[in-house]
Amino acid sequence: MYQMTRGNQRNLSSVNPQDKESRLSRLYRLAVVGLGLLCVLLLIAITVLWIKFTSLDLQRDQLQSRYTNLMRERDQLQTSNTNLMMERDQLKSSFNSLNLQRDQLQSSNTSLMMERDQLQTNYTNLMMERDQLKSSFDNVTIKRDRLKMSFNSLNLQRDQLQSSNTNLMMKRDQLQTSYTNLTRERDQFNASYTNLMTERDWLQTSNTNLMMERDQLQTSNTNLMRERDQLKSSLFTNLVITHYFVVHLSRIRNFAGFFMGAYNHYIADIEGKSRKTVKDE
């Protein structure tokens, strides 16, 4: 290279001045053209590099945005995974609670079936007790009819006693026997009254038990209420009848006492008259 430049210098020195100028102008032109080409190449390279840098910056921003989106999606997936885990735990707990509730419902169903059977047996027992109460009510009615008949017979005897008041002396023994019979019947009435009172107390206690069991048997409440009302009405009528019998028995007692007093007074008068006649004689 140095030799070439020296050779060129030698040639230039050996060349004419005009040729030198023309060669130098050519060299300058070539240098200017080369510099221009270099500038153009630099501009092209700078432009290409700027474009690449811009594209790389855009890619970096896109990658950054993608990374941010991926991080957000990861966080969302983590939160959704956490929520899903919580929901799974809640579903497990709800499943366990549902199983417990199912077991409780099965046990309650079993207990309800047992209670239903007990109520059925209680209902059967109540029906049997109702039949017993009906039979006892029929017995009380029969006794009431008997008492009515005996009361009517006593009324007839009272009428007979009133009609035979003039023949007291002749029928004194008969009256004594009738008084004894009345006393026996009075004792029978007292015994029957005591029995009626005990039966009334028993019916009241049974009625109270029925009232207590009525609250447990609400399904058959209507029929039992009707039967209870019937029993109450029958008990009330029996009480009225017994009260009527007791009142009339007390009246009969008073009448018998009055009759015995009149009888004693009449006997005393007769004895006084007989004594006077004896003294006169």
C-alpha cells in the first residue's frame, strides 16, 4: 500500500500539473461519493437499527403486557383454586351435615312410627274404656229405673197409709212391719246412693283421665269430645235423679216421723182415755 502511494506520488510528480488537478478532482469526487455512500449506508443502518429497536421495544412491551396478563391470570387461577378448595370444603361439610340430617330424620321417622303405634294402642284402650263406660252407664240406667219403680211403690204405700189412717189400731202390726220394710229399703237406698256416688267418682276420675289423654290424641279429638259430652250429660242426669231421690227420701223420712208422732200421740190419747174410764169405774 505504501509502495502504491509512493508509486502514485511518483506518477503524480511525473505527471503534468493539469493532469494532477484533474486526477485530484477525480479523487475528491470519488472520496465525496464514497463519503456520501458511507453516509447513506450509515443512515440506512441507523434506520434499520431504529426500526429493529422500535420493534424490539414493541415486542418487549408486548412481552411485558403478556407477562402481566399471565401474572394476573395466575393470580386469578390461584384465587379461583382457593375458592374452589373452599367450596369443596363447604360442600364436604354440607354433605356431612346432610348425612347427619338424614340420619336424624330416619331416627325421628322411627320414633314417630313407634309413637303412632303407641297412639294406636292408646286409642284401642280408650275404645275399650268407652265400651266399659257405656255398659256401666246402662247399669246405672237400670238401677235408676229400679229406683223409680221402688219410689213409685213407696208412693203407693204412702197413699195406702193415708187411706188406712182410720184403722191404725187394727193395722198397727202391719204398720210396724211396713216401717221395718221402709227402714230396710231406706238402708238399701242409702247403699245404692253410696254406690252411685262411688260410681260417679269413678266416672269423674275416668273422665279426667280421658281429658288428659284427649290432649295426646288430637287426631281422634272430635269423637272423644262427643262421647265425653254424652257421658257428662248422662252423669248430670244421674246426679239430678239421685238428688231427686235423696230429696224425696228425706221427705218420706219426715212423713214417717210425722206419722209415727201422730201414731204415738193417738196411742197416748187412747191410753189416757182407758185410764180415765178405769178410774171412773
